[in-house]
Amino acid sequence: MKSTRLIIGALLLMHLATFNIMAQEKKITQTAGRTALGEFAPEFGRLNDDVLFGEVWNMPGLTPHDRSMVTVATLIGKGITDSSLQHHLEFAKQNGVTRQEISAMLTHIAFYAGWPNAWAAFRMAKDVWKEDATVESQLQAFQNEMIFPVEEPNEAYAKYFTGRSWLARVSDTQIPFANVTFEPGCRNNWHIHRAKKGGGQMLVGVAGRGWYQEEGKPAVEILPGTVIHIPANVKHWHGAAKDSWFAHLAFEVPGESTSNEWLEPVSDKDYNKLK
């Protein structure tokens, strides 16, 4: 029992370390200065792209998410509600600022930056996050179909997914597992759960309809209650059907020298063949 707890604890620490490293990998880059003013004002373009965004936006201490919130609040406080604010609202969304967060922030700073400034910012923000409003209502409806939570957007692993997903840690003790929610059409890249001994993964369908496929084999439909056993060192992918939200529980099987190897995305051509 003690050895099992030690193995599980080591797996959890490894996962958290991987999560932190991946969260730090995102680097802000910008080319707008050179694109818009490269010939007219090349030095300004360099300062904008290389210094402001290349250095200041990547300094430690604040995440890109937090820097976007600060920048938007500052612009509104100065009464700047032109294309600069529009750009930074769009940039804030790219940096993970949610519709609820921007709405709460604009409501708060309206009392300090001025009601007309807040109104102008709300009109822009409503358009920038328009698609999210639809997604969030659909996500809430889907959440009502299952007992497990949806929780936060799966930002740390977003670069390994086509489409949006959400990750909810259900348990971090004994055998850690999570509920992963996929929007319609979302799937993860081909990947392999490496292990010298043991390892692999088990999936249990929770709600909606999805797919699981091993390399060289036909895709298998996943419905609520479907159990998928994924051996270690087998190339595979899983995700939602084109026309359905989908959620599954993901159990990491303990093993020796375990790691995840992320590979190429599932091509649209192959995915769209699935019915």
C-alpha cells in the first residue's frame, strides 16, 4: 500500500511539474509595429515589437492574462476607446481572459474610469466575446447532463488539441483522474503514453458522443458508460464527435518511467470520415 501511494504521489508531482513547465512556455510575440510602420517609422516598429511586446510583456511576475487585464483597465482609465482598446480586448481573449472576467472588470472600473468609457468598452467586448456567449450557454446545458464538473478551460494542453476543451480534476489521491470535456469537433493530437512497465490510460464515457482510435485500427465510438483501455506505448487519439459535446473520465495507470509523447494533430480529412 505504501509503495502504491509513493508511485501515485510521484505521478502526480510529475504531472504538476509538466503542467507548470507548459504553462510557462507561452511567449508573447508581436509584429504589428513593423507591419504597420516598418517603412515609415522602423525604430518605433522595433520598439513596439521587440521591447514592449518582446521584453516587457514577457517579464516574470505577471502572466499574459494579468498583463492584458491591467492594460485594458489602463486604456479605459485614460479614455482610450479606439482601435487600441479593440486590439487589446482581442489580445486579452487570446491570453485567456474569459467573458465573465472582462465583464466583471469593466463593471468594476466603470465607477473609477467613467460610465461612458465603460459603455464604449462594453460595446467592443460584447463583440469580441460574442462567440463565447454561445459556447458558454451550450457548455452549461451540457454540464447539466452529467454529475462531474467541467471547471476550467484546458489551457495548459491547448496546443495539443484541435478545438476547445475543459479539464476538471476529480481526484488527486489513490488513483488520480480527471473529467475532460470537449466541444463538438474537438479532439486531442495523436499521442503515446510511454512506460517501461505498466502505464497506459483508461477512459470512461460520461456524456455525449466521442471517438477513440489506435493507429492502424478503426475508430471506436464512445458513449456514456463506454470503457476504453489504452495500453502503454500505443499511438492513439480521442475526442468529440463532429455534432456532439463529449466528456470522459481519464485515469492514468501507474507504471515505471511514465511520460506522454505528443505527436501530430488528427487531420481534418481523416476526422471528417467519422460519422
